[in-house]
Amino acid sequence: MNAPTPPLRPFIVPVFIPHAGCPHRCIFCNQHATTGQKASMPSLIDIRKHIDDFLAHRRDPDRYTEISFYGGTFLGLAPEQIQLLLATAAAYVRKGLVDGIRFSTRPDTIDAERLDLIAPYPVTTIELGVQSMQDDVLVRSARGHTADETRRAVALLSDRSFGLGLQMMIGLPGDTTAGALATGRQLAGLTPDFVRIYPTVVFKGSPLARWYLEGCYEPLSLDAAVALCAELYLIFARHDIPVIRMGLQAGPELAADSDLVAGPFHPAFGELVRSAIWQDAISRHLEKEGLRGGEVVIEVHSRLLSQIKGQHDHNIIALLNRHDLRAMEVRAKDAVPEDTVLVNGVACRRW
Ligand code: SF4
């Protein structure tokens, strides 16, 4: 829907502006804890120094690169501040050091006036923190916007040439599996260029932490979050919408010393989800091919070996048990495409 679309895996120079521009605090959020950064708005000198340092560590200077303002509500900032930040980043684009600018913002900050304000600057990608398309879940999370406002924001953005990313969360208070899947289907219907899925975790200092300690909120277990994310991933995959991230990324999105209280955090969360999707696909294939009780050889591209086996051979053990297999061997074979495995020589696709 948006052209030209920047590559899906750009080199990102993240500039964190924790809670800057946010009208209030959503109940699950503590960006200071997430990013480990105390100041809401770093000075322009600090921003330039940070960008220079980051670019100095870019291994491939030809890689498509975006300066990204994360951690706050970019379009909720005062217009002069938006212009100052964009002008600072745009100087790097003019010098040919980066290719564009990206930022994340709330759906209710998208309007024609603000889009006109940023039009002179080389903004390439906008990410909307949607979180849910269930109005009651949005209310409980104190988001302060509705699902309709998300639809309106996406419609406004579709008239402009930005790459569009949508972020959703699972495990928010009051949400259910059915609700999260409905959110996934509705977001897929909005045809973004990519999505991110974040399981809700509890950060010290967030209102949710108080609810958790008072016994009013229970986060998803890791297993439940992985299973739900796998279903959502498949919804987006069937619509050819890339899921570029599942789970907070240790490092850029979650400082090592962050105050995580509870919740389904795992440093390789996305890998767990992709592994669960393969386990399910292979299980259905074994059933369909009548391989119960037999011996199975699985051939996969070497890049997929760990995903197919699962962490600590989790998938192998589960499949052996579920199908009473006598033996299962997983072998690398780079001639096999990465969306397929060969099970005793017969192709099994991921979905
Ligand atoms: S979730 Fe987004 S809008 Fe809400 S407080 Fe955090 S950064 Fe601000």
C-alpha cells in the first residue's frame, strides 16, 4: 500500500526519547526501565554524538540505514521539537550517511496537519503503536485511543508514501486469545508493510507492576505467549505481511539492567515461535503421511537446523513422544528451500 517501501531489515540507528510526547502513561509501559535511559529528551548534541558513534560501528556503510526515534510518541511532541529532531536527522540523509528517518507514534497523533509538518523531511517509515483493536482492552490499558482511531490513522497514512509498521501486544489486561487473534486479523486487513508483536511483560515502576503485585493481573506464561504468537504469525504470513519482530529484543529494546518483574520474556522469543510453527507443521505432516511409530529423517537447510530441533531438542522430543516414533534424525541439506523440510524425502511446508 505504501511506496516506495524501505527494505525490511535496515540498519537502525535508534534514538530513544523515553515517554517524550506521550499524553500519559499506558499501564504496561516504563520506557525508562525498558531502555535504561533516564532522560526523556536527550540534547541535540547528545543525539548527534550518539548517531555518529552508531554509524562508526556500521560494518557495511552501503547498507540501507534509518535513524529511528523510538520509545515515545514522536508526533505528540511540540511541532518545533518535531522539526528540530527531523532536521537533525535529515542532515545525515543530505550528507548521504543514512537513507531515511523512522519513528514510532500513537495512532491518535496522525492527522493531516502533522503529516504536512513532516512532509518536507525524509521520513521513510512510520510505526504505529496499535497494541489492540479491542476497545475494552485499550481502555483497561489506559491507551487513550480507540480502534477506530487506528483505522483512521492507517487510512490517512495510506495516502502518503511512508513504509508503515503496526505494533501489537498480547497478554494485555482483559485481552483473550480470541481477542488477540481478532486484533491480528484486523491488522492484517489494514495491509501494513510489516508488523511487530510484543508479549506484555511487567516492568517495575509501571502501573501494571502494582496490579501484578496486588494480584489483579497475571501475565501470559511463556508457553501460552509462544503459542498465541505462532497463531498470529500465521495470520500475517497468509496475508504476506512480514512479522519483523516478536518479543522485546535484549539490548536495543530491553536494557540489560532493566527492571523486569514478570512476564513471558525470553531472549530468543521469536526463535521459540518459529520453532513452534515448525513443530506443528511437521506434526501434521507425520499424521497425514501415517508415519506414527516409524523412523523419520528430516532434511533442512542448515540455517534452520536449530529451529527444527528446538531449544534443547524440544521439538524432537515432543514429536518422538506425540507420534510414538522409534527414531528421528535431523540433517542439514542446503538444497532444501528455507520454507520447506523434507520428511523421509517428502516436502513439508511451514504452513
Ligand atoms: S506505550 Fe507508547 S504511548 Fe504509551 S506511555 Fe509507552 S511510549 Fe508512551
